Amino acid sequence: MTTGISTDAAAAPNALRAILAAHRTPVLSRSLGQIATTFLPFFGIIAAMYGLGTISPWLSLLLTIPAAGLVVRIFIIQHDCGHGAFFRSRAANVWLGRFCGLITMTPFANWRRQHANHHAVWNNLDRRTGLGDIYSTCMTVAEYRNLSAPARVWHRAVRHPVVAQVLLPPLVFLLLYRVPFDTPLSWRREWYSVFLTDAAILAVFATLALLLGVVSVALVQLPTIGVAAIIGMWIFSVQHRFEGAVWLRQDGWTAAGAALQGTSHLKLPRILQWFSGNIGFHHIHHLMPLVPNYRLEACHRASAPIVAAPSLTLLQALRAPSYALWDEEHARMVRFSDLRSRRGRVAAHLGTPPPQR
């Protein structure tokens, strides 16, 4: 698998910068068009879900998947706003990002600052912000082996695909984002963002509950945000932690290297690419976060002769969450099961029975 900037042409870095710069400017007509093709269907489907719910909750639940897919697309718009990439106007990005945050249940300013830190330290082993994060950081094999036995059990349990990819994502968006759990006290604007978002969400849901009933609101909103959270967190996870991902120490880390070796090009079917706002071209996003989502594919095509990043098919992406540890000795991502099989192979080579766990 070839990754990185081509070494055959000395002009490649300059050519890449020119391509990225050519695609970084928002196009107002395309931004407005994306708003129309995203928000209008979303509110239409939500209204239909409430209407069908008066006939049968099961009919309403049939629309959960497209509604959740549109929430994911709204999150990508919010994501662009957080990078200042959706509009040229900073104020327009902020206000649209805040509005999106009410739908995605994400405090915009707090998430924006946390996400900027993700871009600054991604796949840098010496600048990880917290080994407890199960989606955007990685423990090394040596660090894992140095844990106590109970800590290893817990580390593995919360990273089991069913737990990490299905059970926890709805809790992150419904509960964890309601409190500034990992926000420094000095980030006053970000703290206000959390509380004001909570107040706005409470006001919206309380109004809907008074008009339509608590049960009706719960049957529409909870499945929609729950499924959207599962899809969104899965996309985020597999684009940063997968079999071919590379982690580096500070002395070997560069932003371009992190983008082209530590993030993936997730090849999705066209319909899923639309719902996910082209975020599958994640290596391009990390190379230049100012490229709007609707220009990522064109930027990828223009830069393809110069750069290459690890690519994942949908099937490969479904297997990616099992790669949870960085083997620094062999410079590769591994699964927990690989540790057991390797110890067994070593023991067989030495003529001794493998250790029992």
C-alpha cells in the first residue's frame, strides 16, 4: 500500500499546496444548495414520522434510517462550520454551526475547540490527550501490557465493537455532551456553549412534548439521534483507527504525514457518500480542513496523481474497529487477539506451553 507524497517529483509538495488552495474556497450557491437538500428533507421526514406515529409507531420507525442519515449529513455541515469552511463569513459559520448543534445535540463551540485539538495531535504518540478516549486515540501494545489485569479487562471491554460502536455512541450524544466533562475551566466560552445548547434543546423538546406528547417525541427523537450517533461515531472511528493506520513519535510526526498515513480514504457507495457529506475523503480533509465537504471529492481527484492514502472498502471498514492497539515494535495496528496468537507462536518456538490468561 502506497501512502504519502510522491518522491518522484521534487515539485510535488508545491503542486499539492496549489491543488488544496484551489479547492479551499466555499461556493455560496453550493453551500446554500446543500442546506436546502439536507434540512428540507430532514424536517419533512421528521414531520412524517410524527404524523405516522399517530397511526402506528412502527410506521414511524420505518423512517428512522433516512432521518438518521440526514442528521449525519447535518453534522458534516456543522463540522465544516467548525473549521470555518462552509461560508466565507465567520458569523455565518458560527450561527449555522450552532443551529446544526441543536439537531445533532452537540455544543458547537466546545466541540469545535476539542476537534481543533484532534487535528493538531492526531496519530502523535507523544501528544495524546487522554488514553481513555476510545475513538480518537490509541494505546501501544507496551502500554497495554503494563496495565494491571483488571485495567486490561476494562480497556478491552469498552473497546469491544458492540460496546464502542453500538452501545456507547447514543450515550455520548444524549448524555455526555450535556456536561463539559473534559473542558478546562479556563475555556469559559466553551462551558457557556454546553449550557446554552442544553437550555435550547430542553426548550425545543419541551415545546414539542407539550404540543405532541412526551411519548411521541421520544419515539421520534431518541431512535433518530441514537442511530445517527452509531453511524457517525463508526465513520469517525474507522477513518482514524484501522489496520493500515500509522502512529508516530513527535520527532517523526508531520501534519501531512498524519493526514496521509494516519487517516483513510473510505470508499462508500454513492448514496452513503451523499449522506456522509463526502467525509470518506478524510485524508484530504486532514490535509486541508478548509476544503468544504462538497469539494473534497474534486480535490481528491485532482491530487490523486501526487498523493495516496490508505483506502478502505465498506467491508474493510466494518472490520476496522477490531484494530485497537499500536504495535510500536513492528510499526502496525493489531487486534487484541493478535497478542494472544503471538504469545502462542513464541511459546511454541521455545518448546513451552503458551501462558494461560
